[in-house]
Amino acid sequence: MISNQVLQSTLEGLKTISRVDMCVMDTEGIVAASTMDNAENFREAVISFKHSPAESQVVSGYQFFKILDDMQLEYILIASGSSDDVYMIAKMAAFQVQTLIVAYKERFDKDNFIKNLLLDNLLLVDIYNRAKKLHIESEARRVVFILELDGERENSSLELVRGVIDARPGDFVTAVDEKSVIVVRELIPGEGSQEMEAMAMSVLAALPQDRRGEALVSYGTVVGELKGVSRSYKEARMALNVGKIFFADRQVIAYSSLGIGRLIYQLPIPLCKMFIKEVFEGKSPDDFDEETLTTINKFFENSLNVSETSRQLYIHRNTLVYRLDKLQKQTGLDLRVFEDAITLKIALMVVKYMKYMESQDY
């Protein structure tokens, strides 16, 4: 249903153009929007007019018009004045409101369709039948973005995102929970990862300063058919969750950049515990001191390059070699050997994943 705010804005715009005061009331005589000071006084007249067969009527110097939706009475518009000019203005205003009702209803139907599509609540045959009725292109390149805000999502967030993305006819902005805003973006030929990253950054930049730091944006991969939109949504959702675990320093996370993190995220916890026990022989990476962890992380960042790592840590090469030898004695893993380095890297990621999952349980 169209909001009273939209109705009020419409009447104010019409008054600015026509200089005619108008009022829109529902079928119970409750004011929905008005530029008049005495709108409440028309309640009895509206209820009486509702039961009359007339589509329009002049009552005490005011024009009354019925506004229908699928032959069902929705509103009654009242305009101040009984001249032919006011009659034409009121008739156009009634038509404008009726058009808005149809447009908002269609948008609501599309919104419901997109929500069910994202959540995989539709059969394949239903997807294409409903898409055809709603004039939604079934074969187009699309990708799903998720904007998540810390705390409950404000209603204004939806309109904010709609204004930022330079919406195209095939784009949809919706929400399926209290924290997220979802964008189904239709891509034009030639658009790819660079344009998707730029859009994600523009959504972040448009947020109010006090909310920008706590927001995350993720996106899935591009799909070519409407039925694939739910897959892109699931990928974006996974990117959001995996990003919180392994990429805490990022605010924009693409599914395609998750790497091994998305595999670890799908491991059962008992299997993770078994793996850690085998790798560290009952010990825990939590036993590593800060110096050891810094050395390990920097060594990985520099692709196991001893010289570059020692330079960035501002230590002598021999000092770094000593630390690596010490770590080898503790764990049995030599980080200068690629296979051992991979084992430790995965183990540290698994530990981080386990800690995150434990924190979600409480």
C-alpha cells in the first residue's frame, strides 16, 4: 500500500502547481494526506459519498472524487472549489493518486517475488511464470550484494541504497531480515569485478559517518539466469560470514576472494578439533607468544621469503632463522618447507574459525 508520506508529498506538489487545496481520506473518513486545515470536518460527508453510486460529486463547494484500485474503493479525494477548472485539477489529481497506487502495488508484488526468489521458496516453473507476469527479464547478468549494519537496519537504509546505486530498471533493493539490505544488480555488457567492487564502495561511502565504520558489504558471483539469483545471494551471505572470521580488516568482501576460507567455513567442528589435535599434538596456537605469531604472519605475507621478512621485521636474517628453528621444535613444522607452511596456515585458520563459531553459540 502507498504510504501517507508519499500521498502528502504528491498533494503538496499538486498544490504548488495548481494552487488548489486538496485532501485524501480513506474509506473510514480518516485523513491520509491533506493541504487543508479543516480536512477532519469532511468525515461524515466522505462516508456518505462512499455509499453513493456517483464517481464524483460537488458537496458544499468542494469536489469529491473516488479513487479505485481494481474496482475496489481505496481513497476519496477532496478539492477546494466547485469551478470547472478545479474539477479538472481534482480529476487529474485523482488519476495521479490512482496511478501511484498501481505503481506501488506492482513494486510490492515484485518485492515479494524477489524475496521468495532469494530464499529459494519458488519452484522453477513458478519463477518463470511470475517473472513473465511482472515483466522481469529472465535472462540477464545479475549479481547480489548484501549491506549489513551493526544493530537493526533502519527503514531509511533501503531508500538510501536505492538512491546510491544509480538504479536501473532491472535492479531490486529489498530486505529479508532486520539487519541487511539486499541489492539484486543487473549488469550491462562489459561490467565485471571492477564495477562490482566500485558499487560496493559507493554504498559504504554513502552511509552516514557514524554508521559507516560498522557496515559490511559482500557480493556473490555473476549469474546469467533468474533462477541463479538465489545462488548469488547464498554466496554473498557466505562471503559476509567468512569475511567476519578471516578478513576482519575488510569492509567489502567478494565471494570470489574467499579462497580456502570458504572451505574451512563448511567443516564440521568435531573434524576441526581432530585436525588441530593431530597438527599440534594436544597443544594450542594460543600458546604462541606475540613475537612468534607476528613472525609467522609476516613470513606468510612475504610468501616464505626469509630476506624480505627479516627486513620488514627489522631483525637480522639469522634472528629470523633462529625463530623459525624454535617454531619447528615446538610444532614439528618447518615453515621454510612449503607443505609444512600450508599445514600451519590452514591450522591457524581452523583455530580462528572454531573460536568464531564458539562465540556465536553464546
